[in-house]
Amino acid sequence: MLDYGSPRTGYPIAELREEMLEPAFRGIGGTRPTEAALIASMRHVYDYYPEALVKGRLAAERMHEEYTWEKAAKRFIEILEEHKKDETATPSMRRPASMKKLFEDQNRALAAAYRI
């Protein structure tokens, strides 16, 4: 999950388990922390609050610089352009695989843009 943050801007939690995710999100790299890991991380933030404030400021700066509507729209257009190149196949040949890939790429781009 370091795609969404780093030790510089947050507190990555090592103990993760995928089985807690809703079925629709399993197998795509999503996880949730164990209760013990989450408690330990929250306790660290409480004990070292000035450090947490610095990380929060750095994270906010990164969000304002990297995750803008303009960048999300640009990436989305890039993905659409990549799929436009596949126009040579007939719709019946192209649609199932291409549409699935288009939606996966679109979701990845949106997730990357907004780190959701």
C-alpha cells in the first residue's frame, strides 16, 4: 500500500489481512489492518503527536501537488487514447476484453489520482 503513502507522510501498517475486505474488493491488492496493528499505530500517533503533525503537513502538501483534477483528467484521457488504438477489431471481438480492461484502467487511474 505504499502507492498511497510512505513512512515520510504516514504510518504504514505491516499487519494486513485481505479476508476482511468486502468480496468485490478481494484480490485487487486491497487490505485492512488487524485491530492490534491499528491500535499500535494510533498509540504511536498519540505518543508522538508533534511527529504526526509534521507528517500530516507533508501529506497535505503531496496531495495538493500530485492529486489534482487536472492530473486525473489528463491520465483518464491517456487511458482513453490507448483504448482508441484498439478500434481496428470488430466490436464483437473488441468489447468484452477491451471494455473490461478500460474499466480496470479507469478505476486504477481514478484510484491513483485520489488514492482511494
